Amino acid sequence: MGNLISTFLPADLFDRTSNCVGEQAKYVWGLEKTLRVLETELHKLTRARDDLKTKVEVEEQRPRTRRTNQVAGWLEDVQKLETEFTELERVRAQEMDRLCLGGLCSKNFASSYNYGTQVVELTDRVINLKKDEEKIEVVVEKAPDGAAIELPLDHTVVGQELLLGQVWRCITDQEKNRGIIGLYGIGGVGKTTLLKQVNNNFRHQQHNFDVVIWAAASTLQDDIGKRIGFSEDQSWEKKSPQDKAVDIGSILSRRKFVLLLDDIWKPIDLTQLGVPLQKLNDGSKVVLTTRSAGVCDQMDAEKVEVYSLAHDKAWELFQEMVDRSTLDSHTSIRELAETLARECGGLPLALKTVGRAMKSQRKVGDWKRAIHKMRTSASKFSGMKEEVFSRLKFSYDSLSTDELRSCLLYCCLYPEDYEIPKRELIDYWISEGFVYDFDDGCDFIDDLLQACLLEEEGDDHVKMHDMIREMSLWIACTVEKEEQNLLVRAGVELTEAPKVEEWEGAKRVSLMGNGIRSLSEIPTCPRLVTLLLGGNRIEEITDGFFQSMSSLRVLSLRGNFPLRTLPSGISGLVSLHHLDLSSTNITGLPQELKALEKLRYLNLDYTRFLSIIPHQLISGFSKLEVLRLLSRGRWSVIEEEEEGNVLCDDAEPLMKELLGLKHLNVLSWSFRSSLAVQKFLKYPKLVSITQSVWVECGMYTRPPFNVLHLAYMENLQELRLSQSDLEEMKIDSTEEVKKLFQSGFRSLDTVDLFYCQKAKDLTWLVFVQNLKELRIVYCEYVEEIIGADKLRDISEIVGSEHNVFAELEFLSLWGGINLKSVYPNPLPFPKLKKIQVLHCRQLKKLPLNSSSAKLRRAVIEGTKKWWEELQWEDQATQNAFSSGAVLTEFPFY
């Protein structure tokens, strides 16, 4: 064959052709062998890759380190070679099938040649890449920080999206000059979580800050120093705080910074840390978290309250903690789980703790028992003491005095979610000896509010968060049992009092808000100081019930309507300071009460059947400070000639007795005639201490009642007029009008009128300049609340600059069948919260315009029919108030 070819080709051309074919053919002839070599070299490379990755990953566990670009690039190259090898492997079988003559030739020489060249080239690259790995000496380097260092976050962050946005805007809005922002709220509510989200936002959001610094309360100055570079300087640790402050100031004065301070318990002097406060005027920010709103105020911070989660978000978080398979394991469990979530009061820490404990519980009975445990003794729930109460207790321990701590624990005597009247609470505290007077009590309430251990409900009430209440019960019944030892069964639907064995050793007992009908057993509790029995259905108290309660200081029987008589054994309560019999049906006070010589507080409000108070009984309470007699005896018949009863003759005998009580400083009173009012006004001392008045003269009596007779009761706060004929107000004297404006009704803030007749207007209300709440119920003659003509006459005397209803928060109008107008013109209502209108068909227009309540969103309640017929000042006014409308098809009461 060779001779044949050589016959036609020159010798040198034949040699060159033979060499070329041989050079190409070697990629085909040795293909199987070169593939094995490639596999071997690639195996060596991947083992080297795995060793390097392990080494890098170990090094990267150190803080603020990252792999070098050389390592990262080499690992990427290995990945590319593996991908190319995978592609060669994909067609390997096909290419091997093309070989013939024992691998010396190919059925498709061009394809086999191309494949073979790829195998050889890839092998060379694998070998070279393995050599490159051997040259790598440094695998990690220090990572640049950027503006912020990412902080680890719990994967279950729920319900803080809006709050995070609000805080972010406070930080990044350069128009705002407030340099310090305070995030405050109770323990476990998510303040630290929110602050971590703020920090991490600086890693992902655009901003113009140079550095973000996270510092914990216990190591503030060192954390700041380390973050801005002094961690490298070992000598810096040994410097004095003053020298460190100089160093910090020298760096931060040249940077725009955000300083995040977590868990601050007391005001901090930022300048002592080295923070240059002048930079806050140039856009730098300080954001802190604290459990004390007072810390925010003292540091002049813009306050942002971190609230507990709303139920939908709380339920969402709870579901994150419990296995879905658990929730779906029984038809009842999801509903029970939602009930259990509610018991956590929206506190994220509690939701997580309870959720984890119930994560895999698939028995309905276990969920029911968990709910019962949370409702009756939450401290026994798994993890609650260790994870929740122990953290909340820091706030309790941080209160400044033992008295303040006792005042907090006192609040847990009320039922769960109870809106506690501030005045009532302070009266209890005074009687217990925790505070000196009402002002002192107000200060204590402010301290507890500032510490986020109480929540404010309007101006006059406070509330205890469910978990704070449970923590307080745990402290009182376990941690400080010897000192406190409470028995609390408030609002749990009892029909019988606890067994007498449970009372033994108790210092305070609260059975408020149940359905107990009798107290027939006699407990032994000589240490008992407080007994709260209000809101039950008690009609009988056995004579010996109080016999072992000689230490009792506070007794409340308020709201036990069936109770008509007190047991004679009440005389044994020789230490009693506080007796509340309000809203009971007692008909008279027993003579045995004279033994209560230490009594300082006696509440007889709404004792509608009270007709007998023995002569010299009240005057015998020489330490009495508070006497409440609002709406007493409304439904009783008092024998005017009855001897020894100080309620006869318009209760003037009682008025005279009260003059001898040196310590009496708070009084509420009821009048059943205009004559009784005149008698009362003869006693200036009584007038000066009266805070609440109920007038019920009776309709069709003469003379009608003139409200202005009460105008100069300087401490009158609450006025209720019921079933009385009201005298028309007449403007007889310019000087009298001026005097009324200057000093009339100066303290009055609540006015209620029920079923009052005759008067067609109530223009005298213009003199009640601090009016907050106004209720007018079934006063059928009233056509105008503020009469246009009378208002014009008054304005001519005192000018028109005064703002009627400037303090009004609540207006309720019921059954005004002839009512056409509240006020002649639109008014600003800067503090208005709600207007209720019911059965006032002729009231077609309210005194509102688009600016009337622009500072807050006011609610208007009424029927849809009344609303549709309402006339508005303009479309803007209707638009402004429509969003707050609460409308029903039928009357809502």
C-alpha cells in the first residue's frame, strides 16, 4: 500500500503527510488511556478542593473574616472544570462506540479527534490548577465592615414591619433635628429585636451614614471603641474612661454615625462616653432601647413605644413556634391553640416560650390543661419562670422603693384586663400606708407608667398587661410569699368562696368579679390586711366571718347589690381604714360600726336604699378623710321626723356632724330638693371639699333647680342632674357673667343630665370651660344645647374669643326628641374622641367643619338612617369624619 502511494507522491510530501496524520491520530489511538488519566488528576484536584474548603470554612468562623479573592477564584475555576468534565462524561459512551480496530481508528475520525483534544486539554488544565493550589499560602483575610455589621436575628420576627418603617424614617429623615430616638416598652416585647432589624437595615438599604455602632448597656464605651478601630490597640484597654472618650470623640467628630444603644436602664451622659453631641445637629443619630419612658424623657429622645402584638400578629407568631402537623392533628387543637395564644397578651417572649412548650403536643387534653394553667397559675407553665418572668422581674427589681413595688403588686388583685380607676387605686394605697396622699399616689402611678409596668387607659384608668400581672402574682405568691402571700381568685367565675384552709396565712385576698352569693364559713386569717369582695352577688355574711381579721385595713363589698345588712361582727375590724359599701342595697349603717375608730375612707355611693345613719356614728370617725354619698337613698323613704337619723331634714344633721371632722378633705353628696342645696351651701367647709354632686329634685317640684347655684364649688369635678326641673338661665348682670367666666365651675369636667325637664337649652355649659365629658339623656324639652340668642348676649359681655368645648373628649346625646342644635357654628374640638347620637331625629347638623378635629381621629356613633340625613358644612367635612363613623341599622343600645 505504501509503495502504491509513493508511486504517486513525492517522497518529502509523503513524509510530511504521514507525520501530520500521526500527530492527529494520537488523540484517537490513546483516547481511553487519556480519559483514565483525566479522571485520576481530577480526583486529586477535587480532594485538594475539599481540603481547602474545609480549611477556609473553619477560618471563616472567626468574626469579621472572609476568604481571599485568590481562594474564591480558584474554587470557581475548579467548579468550571468539573462542569466541563461532566459534559465530556455525558458523550463519553457515544465517542467510545465510534472507535474501531481496537481503538486504532474511528468511524468518525473528526469527532473522535475533537473529543480527544478536549480530554487532553482539560487534563493539562486540571494538573495546572492543582499546582496553583499548592502555591496558596493565605486562605482568609479581614473583611471590611461596611457601615454596619450584620447581627443574628431570630427567624421568627413577626408584626414589627410598620414599627421598623417608622423608626427607619426617624433615622433617615434629614428634616428632623431630633438626634436621639428612644424605643420603650415592657420586657420581652421585642425592643432588642427591633433594634437589630434597624442595624441590619443599614446592610441592605441605601443611606448616607459612615458607621453604625451597636453597643450594649454594660460595655458601652468599649463597644464603641472597638467598632471604630481601637480593638487593634492593646494599650487602649488600659486607658482611663476620660482618655477613651477623647479618642472616641476624635473619630466620631469626623464621621456621620448611628449609635445603637441596647437595654438602657438609666439616663446616660453621652459626652462622658465621647459621643460628640454637636454631630446630632448634623444628622448623626442615637437610637436606644429601654423599659422606661422616663429614660427617653430625661435624654430628650423622640419616644417610640414598642407595643405588644395585635392578636392576628400574635397568632401568626404562635403558629411559627408550633408544628403545623400538631395544629392539624385534631379538629379542636387549632381553636384551642388560638385561645392559648391570647393568654400571652401579645408579648412575643411569652408567645415563643408557650409555643415552644406546646410544639408537639397532639392531645386535646394537653391543650385544655395548658389553657387552664395559664389562666390560673401561669408560673407553673414550662419555661415561663425561667424565660419570661425572670426577665420581667428586672423591671420590678429596678423600682426605686419597696412601697412602689408593693403598689405594683397591689394591681394584680384586680381581674385580668381590668381597667383600674386611678382614684380608687390611690385610695387603697393611702389606706394601706403605701402613699401619703392623692398627689403622692399620682406620682407613684406615673413612676409605674414610666417603667412600662402599667398601661394608661384614658385619663382616669390604668391597666396591667397580662404577663406583668402573672409575673406580679408569681412574685407575691412564690418569690416573696412570706412578705406578700396573696390569695387571688378575681374574675374566674367562682360561685362559692375558697375553702377556709386556703385563707390561712394570707395577707391579701381578692375575690372580685365572681358570682359568690354567701360567706357562710369562718376563715382564720389574723395576718389579713386586704379583702376585696367587690362585684359578687353576696347577700349574706355570717356574723362570725370577720372575727379573726383584727389586722384588716381594707374591706371592699362594692357592687354586691343583694347585700342589705352588715353583720354585727364587723365591729371586730378595729384596724379598718377603708370601707367600701358602694352599689350595695344596704338600708342602714349598724351602730356597731362605731368601733371602727381608725376609719379614714367610707364609700356609700349608689346605696340607693340607704335611709338610716345613726346619730353621732359618722362624727365618731375622727380620722375620716373621704366620705362618698353620691346617689344615696334615691329609692328609699326617709322618715323626716325619725329620731336619731341624720339623713332626715335633707340630711342637714349629717352636714353639721361633718363640720367636726378635722381630717375630712373629700366629699361626694346627693340632693333631693333645691332647698337641700340651699342648706348645704351654708357650710363653706363642706362646699370646698365636695368633688361630686348628684341632684335629683323630682319633676314638677317648686322651685325649679338653678344649676348656677353650684358654680362656685371650687373643687366640684362631677355633676349629675337627674329627674329635675331646671330653671331657665337668665342673664341679669354683666358682672355676674364676667365672674362666672373667671371663676365659675373651675374644676368641673364631667356633666350628666338624665330626664331633666323644662329647660329648652343648656347654655350655662359655656361657663364649664374644662368640660371633658357631657351626657344628655332623654331631656325632651331641650332644643339647643347652647342657645344662639343667649350665646350672643354672653359674647357681647366677655367677647367671642373663648373656645367652648375646647377640652371636650366625649359627647353623648340620647333621646333628644326636640334637639335641633348643639352649637350655632362649627367649633374646633382639639381633644374630641367620640360623639354618640341616639334617638335625636331632629338633630340634622353637628357643629363641625373639616378643621374641627384635625389633631385626632374622632369617632361618631349613630344609626345609618340618622347619618344619611345629616347635613355637613361641606364635602371636606363629611370626608374628614366619615372614616371614623360607626353606624348600625338599629339603635346600638
